[in-house]
Amino acid sequence: MPAGLLDGIRVLDLGSGISAPWCAKILADYGAEVIKVETPGSGDDARRMGPFAGDDPDSEKSLTFLYLNTNKKGVSLDTSSVSGRRLFHRLLADADVLVENNPPARSKEFGLDYASLTEINPGLVVTSITPFGQTGPYRDFEATDIVAYALSGLMYHSGDSDQPPLRNVLDQSFYVAGANAAAATQVALFARLTSGEGQHVDVAAIECLGAHLVQPVPYYNYMGAVKGRRPVRGAGFEELMPARDGYVAPSVQGSQPWATIANLIGGEELQDEKFATGAGRVAHGEELKELLIKGLAQWDRMPLFLASGEQRLVFGMAQDAGDLADCPHLEARDFFVEVDHPVAGPVRYPGMAVRLPGESITASQPAPLLGQHNVQIFGQELGYSAEDLIALRQHNVI
């Protein structure tokens, strides 16, 4: 793989699940050397997360693990054992960053807290990602995605006002926390250039999501009122509506003449003057919604999306995984990259979400097999002999 912007930075990924591995993957995609450290035998919890390639529940075929750990090297190491701790300290001495997502009490128990780690490597950047952060009464509580999403306050505002709050899908709280952690880690590395000292990056998932509450929190602070969820009564705009082959999201912007929208969707009834203003569309919302459903039923999503763009209208469409795989825009931007895994086989993966000049991951390396690089890292780099490695394996240290 060509050298990236973070070439020369070594990262130890001690995370499990989603948040820390996602953070480390982003760093790896930008060129950092990431060594994933997993528990011997069992490995990362994500190895047991379905779905699995070919519906085969093999620890090397978890789609979640395969995606979150591309471009990393992998070693197995029991950091709770005396021999494992000694080996880990040697790895730590040459590391620039350590990423982990253990509860603070557990990190301290195993000597993985910031104070203990920086005694070995004062320049180390330690990035800790937890649901609630390193301080406060909830610091050692664990949480699933729905718990983090609910406690962040964001969930309360998701959905319609006549229904319970909705959870976003696909563990978004942990991905948002991991992305924030990757950005903060790079800031800490930048600060180290002048200070020469490491940092403890404290990332709380609920705060990463809570920072998105740019309307409800000021609304409450200034007015003492709790902003609710979306009103049920509407005119069908700014919400998903059925087209002939799926769902679309019509939108009305203040500068767009209603006649343009009505002509595009079709139907003389939409031209009625009572729909020409925002107030009129709200007052006659149910009638307008029925007319929109009737008009949109004549359209497929892609032709409508393209036609709306030509008219300078802001329409969207709900794309499923198949649509994304065939999306001409993503194809033109080389968003997907081909990755060939020795067990799961070749497939296209999502690529970089943020582009910088000269950055590319077109040569993505597959997620490592459990302990795949033990010989390279422990043997060739740290000088352990073949006999040493055999003994360490026999005692379940690696």
C-alpha cells in the first residue's frame, strides 16, 4: 500500500466490537501501521457478530469484523498474564497511539489505564472510547447502542410525535464515537509535535451524539420548553413517500416555485392555488399528500431524482444496498474497493468517506486472521525465537 498521511505512526488497537476498531481502521486507512491485539482463542467480540459470509458462522467470516479491521496487522496476546504483559510492554514502547474501549475500572485492573501506560511510554496518545466517558457516575456502566442512543437525548427526537421514539439502525452511536475518536487522536498527535507529550483522548458516545442536539438544547435553555418529535400532520414533504419502485423524499425550498414541483410530479389538481404557499400546503396537507402519492406512483426513483436535479429541485431517494452497489456517482468516485480475504473471499468494501489529495486505499489489505502476524511482530520485530513462540502458544499467552 502506498504511504499515507499517517505513514510512520504505529497504533495498537486493543478495542473490541465497533467503536475502537472503527477508530483504528480510519487511522489505518490514512496510512498508520495498526496492530490489532486480540485475546488468544476467542479474539475480538466482533468475530461473533452476524451476519457471516456465506451464512457460515465462522469467526473469520463476520462481515462486521471483516469491514472494521481492513488494513491492520493482527496478533493474539493475553495481556492479563505476566508473560503477556511483558510482551505487551515491549510493543507499547514503540507505539504512538493506543486505542481501547474498556470500562475505566477494567482498564485500571489490567494496567491499561492512562497513568500506567504513560509510565512506559510518556509520548503515547491513549484514546479511550466508552459509552459515558472516563469520569462521572456512569463511567463504568456498559451500554448497548440503543442505550447510548437513548441516553444521548437524540433518540427522543427521532420519529413521529404520535409514536414512541425511534432508534437509528446499525449501531450508529458506536460508529459516531469511533469517527470522533479518530479525529481527536490526530489532533493529539499534532499537539505532540510541539509538546513532545502524549494525551489521553476521552471519548463518550453519548456526548458525541448529544453534540448533534443543536436545536433542542438551546430551545430548552432559552425557552424552558422540550422540543418534540416531528408533527404527524404534514403535506408529504421532507418525509419518505412511495414511488413506483421504492421510496423518494420530495422537498420544498423557499426559492422554488410551487408550479415547478407540481409540473414535475404531474396532475392538474396539484396546480390548484391553495397549494401554492407553505401555509396552504399545511392547511390542506392531507389532500395534498394523497395527490402526491398519486403523482409519485407514476415515477421510478432514479428518473425522478435526475429530473428533479435538472429542475434545480431538492429531491432524494431511498437507496438500498443494491442501489448503492450500482450507484453511478459512487462508481465514478471510486468509493468501493476490492478486498480479497483468504477465508471469506473477494468482495467490494466501502472505501474512504473523506478524501485528501493523493490519498487512496485502492490496495486495501483484508482483516487479519486471528494471530496472523504473531511471527512477524513478536518474532521478527521483537526477537522472540521460534521456540519462544511455541512455548507462548502452549501457555495460551499468544
